[in-house]
Amino acid sequence: MSSLFIRNATIVTMDDDRNTVEGSIYINDGLIIRIIEGTTTDDELVRLALPPATNIIDASGLIIMPGMVNTHGHVAMTLFRGFADDLPLQEWLEKKIWPAESHLTAEDIYWGTMLGITEMIRSGTTTFTDMYFYMEQVAKAVETTGIRAVLAHGIVGITGRLEKDLHDTGELIENWHKGAGGRITVTLGPHAPYTCPPEFLKEIITLAEKVNLPIQIHMSESRGEVENCLKEHGVTPVELVGQVGLFKGHRVICAHCVHLHAHDIAILAAGEAGAAHNPVSNLKLGSGIAPLGKILQAGIKVGIGTDGAASNNNLDMFEEMRLAALLPKGLEEDPSLLPASKVLRLATTGGAETLFLPKLGMIKEGYRADIIGITKNLPHLCPPHNIEAHLVYSAAGSDVELNIVDGKILMEDGKLVTIDEEKVIFEAGRRALQLVKYN
Ligand SMILES: [Zn+2]
């Protein structure tokens, strides 16, 4: 058991009962045990009858907040960053990404994931979501680096691989669910309604019931996808999967939700569904802008995600927050929509709720100690009129210098503790250049 004392910080708690406080945080065995408001002295822990801390961080130069929860992505796609840009979704997938992905090896996935995790720890993410292949490699990277993750083996039903995909999913659950010290949650990952026909989806729902785990799926990402579904089945993708029973008593993480009809929103709101909002990827692939205001108004849980680095092209949740806050204002010509404090909550506690992860995303007693620190004394964060606004509108992932997951330090003073960064960049870069030679 190790304990950590983060002293004298400006703490943005995301806890509505407390909000932003000057104070210290005492962490033990991965949990936030105590938040102490005001300046603490050297003998504070003795006074509070808390055991001495194994590690003490002087955080007087930091803004401390819960780590970012990235609710959607394909992390090893860092290998395809900058490889295929400025193309529409289907052309991007079919002509560039899928052919290149067909050559990926397990080792490529490991190093691509290590590259993504390195970038995420640096930019303040403490939990990520992944749907991809060779997921045991991703799990190993999670175990090595100390980050938290929600993983799914991507299942595509049009390739005749159902049995193999279900088998791989079963193995991932058996070997890694609650693995890496409890930091890994396994989910089921049918790719999308257009790649997983209704009959196929039924089998996945049956498995979800058996193993009692959430399902993550791409949902209504592009206009063409919805139009094709209407042509082929006479209903929208949300209605189609709803008819199969996806939203009946199952926890579902719906990525994108860009082109939702009013009835779709009602279906999602009635079920136990959360939406992963990926504004940068949706803009870059020309997919559109998700109706975030309407989704939130309906009471649907919302988290923010980056999607893969091939369609973003970075994994910086700060940039994602800024876009999530700005787009509805411009779209609806209303600057009061999605205020900074709301967007900050979507990126942290909202993300944890969307991923069905309890006691995560707030700095609060009894919550997991997933915490980041942002350098306070920077020109673009001065003057300190409104810290929450600065975090959304002015800060960048590169301002993060401290990253703690489950009470363990993964980055301190901007230096990575669990990762050999030089090796990761070299190995991932070398492999990525080899991979695209086939195209
Ligand atoms: Zn995706």
C-alpha cells in the first residue's frame, strides 16, 4: 500500500458541493481519502491522525483536477496519423485505413498503443476507451504504463468472422476484465449497425447478457450511413439496433451520434445509453456536428472522445473540450450554450458515467485517485479570473505536467515515469512507415 500527499494546490474538484478549492489531497491505496482545505503544514497528517505519506508532491504551482476520461478511440491508429487525410469517411475507411490495417501485426498494435498512451498521459488523460484488434496487446500496454482503460475487441459482422471474434472477445474478458490491478474493464465491441447486421448483433447481445458487460458501438456517424439504413431497412440505425433489443436493459456506449432523428434521441434516453462525443473527428471526416444540446437536454449521459489519431489527428482532450464548447454556440448562435464548467464535467465525471465506471472523474473522498496537474504560471493562463474557463478555452494538453492514475504517479514535472518515450517513438515510427508501404 502506498500513500500520496498532494499539497497546497488549486483543486478543481468537479464536485458541485465543493467546486474549486485551495488545499491538499491525501491518497491511500489508489483512493482519495481526504481533501484538506487551506494551507497545510508539515505536521498536518499527524494532526489529522493520518499515516505518513510515502510520497509528497508540492503542488503550489499547479491546477489539480480529475484526469480526462476519453470515451472513444482506436489507440493504435496513431500508426496511421497523417497517412490519409482530407477524405470522406467511407473512402477514408475503404481505400486507405482498412487495407493498411489488414497488415497490422500484434507487435505493431502494441507499439502503436504505447505511442497513443504516451501521448495521452502527456496530455492529461487517465482513462481511455479502445475498440480495435489484438486487444491483449493493448491490455499489456495498459498494464505496463499504469493508465486505466475500457477495452473492446472490434467485431465486424460482414467478414464471416463472428465465431472467431466472439471467441477473442471471450478470451479478452477471461484474461483481462478487472485486470492490471482493476484498471481494465472489458466491454463488447460490435463495430457499427452497418457492419454488424441485426442477426449478428443478436448474438452479441446474448453474450452481453451472459457476461453482464457494457457494449460499445459506432452509431449514426455519417449522413450516408443513416440514409443507407433507411433505404435498406426502413428505419434509422438507432431504431434498427433498438428493434434487435440493444437498448433493453443493456449498458451501451454509442460513439458519435451525429445524425440523430428526434425519435432516436428518445430511444437513447429511454435506454441505459451514453453518447461519446467526438467533435474533432466528426469535423475532420466531414461527418457533421452532433446535436449535443438536444442529446444533453434529453438526459442522455455524454462523455467526450478523440476517436483514433488517424481522424483527429491527436489525442488531446483539451482541444476536444474546446471544440465541444464552441461548436454548439456557433451552430445555435447562442454563446450561453455549453458553458466551460459543463464541458469540463463532460470530459471527466461525464466520461466516467458514460463508460459506466463508478467513483471516477471527481476529486472527492472515496473516489479513485486519477488526477492531473496543469502548470499554473503560464502566460495563456494569466490572469486567474476563471480557472474552469481557462482549462476549456485557453489550456492545451501540453500544459499538463503531472499525471496520477489509481494513486500512482505516471508523470511528474513533465517526465514520464513508466514509459521509455524515446524507444516508443522510435519503434512505433519505424513500424508505421513499414505498414503503409503496402498501400
Ligand atoms: Zn471510432
